Amino acid sequence: MKKFLISAAAAAIMTGAAYAQTEFYVVQDTSTKICTIVDKKPTTTTTTTTTTTVVVGDGKVFKTRTKAEAGMKTIKVCAH
């Protein structure tokens, strides 16, 4: 019984970790105007020494990379 509970707990933890990475965002580098997909929730504006990245597409969160890629094609500032 103890082994079963340990196994069930381990399975629940692994399943939770798999579901934790289900958010993708479309961001744009303001200096190059190139949009990319990131898998970490960005701040509204992230500034480094050379570039500023902003979230585009009204901050929409996508559940898969494929959906983010499709969504990026519909965002006006990202469409080429």
C-alpha cells in the first residue's frame, strides 16, 4: 500500500510538471520588428542593453507552440 501511494504521488508530480509548460507568448523586438514565440511569461516590456521586447497580440496566451505560430500569423505587426 505504501509503494502504491508513493507511486501515485510521483505520477501526480510528473503530470503536474508536464502541464506547467503549456503557455506560449508572441513578443516583438522593437528594434528589428521581428516577432518570436517565448515559453516564459514575459513582462509587459523587457529591456536589455540593445533591444526592447514587447508582448504583442493583446497579450494572448497560447496553449501550444503550434497555436502560437498560427496566432502570430494573424497579428498585424508580425505579418510579413
